[in-house]
Amino acid sequence: RDCLSFLQGIFSNDLTTLKPGKAVYAVMLNARGRVMCDVMVYLPSQHNVAGQGIEVLIETDAGFANRLLSHLCGYRMRASVNLQHARDLNTWCVLPPGKGSIALKAKSKGMLCADPRLKALGCRLLLPDGKVGADAIEGGIAETLDEYHALRYRLGVCEGSGEFPPGDALPLEYNLEWLNGVSYSKGCYIGQELTSRTHHMGVLRKRVMPIFLENPETPLPLDGDTWLVATKDNIPVGKLRAWDGVRGLALLRLAMVKEGALHALLPDQTLVNLCTRKPSWWREDST
């Protein structure tokens, strides 16, 4: 019965805006205002469970799911909330074919809703385990996992505990306010103070940006720990957060990005040209 009010005090976004068949994007912060994990909160169309109140679904990185459940159980205290794994569901990314629309097929048992972060990310499709995204939709393209990652990297969007280092990432450096992941009007939640203070001060020296090889015909190792993002003078510019061989995401110092081209500094001190760009969905007045 206390489901939404319980989560409202934990996640960074305003869950009172959650509507049936829709999703809200948010993060869970620790007491120091660092990201523990990012989540999608869904309210299924049939969300009232007889005699039990409201049921919501929370999607997070599979590698962090047990820790998230443990954290939520620790915060539960006297709240009338039942928490359990939904192991029988999988998530798909679905993109529209050009200007067309996407719809669930008549007998498909799933949930389809717009990705609340960016229109360019299409829709999220929740299906029972074993079902295939392409078989459940009409007028859409169900992306493979590699295609979905490549799309996020081009857009400059982080996701999951591999890209949000738990207990280290600051939400505004990862552009969460522009990805509809933070509310400044909802009231108190865990870790709110630092996020609000950073927002109102308006000073942010680093942001996650897309990076890619100037010459994609020669991929770099997938293990980003073996090379650095640096200037031509071998000065580190930031930290790599994701990489697929030719493109990825990096947390970059904005002042140094403005100074010139980026390079991958390899273990043998070789420099390989990298490029970055300001994503089109960033605010016009962003630095």
C-alpha cells in the first residue's frame, strides 16, 4: 500500500508523475549524493493487485539487482511494501521504422512504453522470459544488445553499473537532469543535498560525452583500462566509461575538451586520434 511513497523517498525523480503503461527514469543515490544505480520504474496498465494495492516494476542492471533489492529492504522499515525479484521478465529496445508507430501485437503479453530519457532511444518493451521482441511488436525494430549499446554510445547516454560506477558517479556529470532523471521539486530523498546544491550553483567541470575513433577501420582494445583519453601532450582529459572498439562514452573535463583534439594514449605511448561532439539533445546554453 505504501509502494509509491516508499520509493518517492529513495529515487531521484518524482514518482507521482507515473501513469499506467508509462515509465519514469531515476537513480538511487547514497548519502553522499553518488549514484548507486539507475532504474526505470514502470506502472503496468493492470497495476492494482487485488487486496495488495499498487504494483510497480523496477528495472536495473542485472549485475546490481541483488544489491538494489538488499538496499530497498534495508530502507523498508515499517512501510507496507513487498519486494521480490521479477525474474520472468526481459527488456528490449524498440525503434520506430522512420516516421511510423510501434504497437504490441494483439495477443502479446508484455508492456510497451516510450523511453522517458530521449525520443531517439525509442521504446522499452517488457516481455516474459523466452519471448522475442521482434515477434511481439508491429511497426518497430527490436534492437540486439550490441545495436542498443552502439545507439547509446552515439547519443552519449550511460546506463548500468558498468558505466555508473556505484558510489562514485555524480548524477549531473552524467547528464541525468537532461535525461529526465532528476526532479528538483519533489521534496526530500536520499542524497538530494549535493545534487540540488550543484544544480543551483551551476558549476559543473565534467560531463559524459560520446567519443569515437577518427579512423574506425583500426579498432582499439575493448579493455579501456589499457589506454587513456588524453591531449596531444599526454595530459589525461577524463575517464573512459564504455567502449566497443570504435566508439564509447567518457567522463571528460570540459575545459580541456575545448582546447583541442583528443587522443587515446596506448601503453606503448602511441597516440591514436579520437573525436567527440556535443550531443544534439544537450541544452543550447550547456558548456
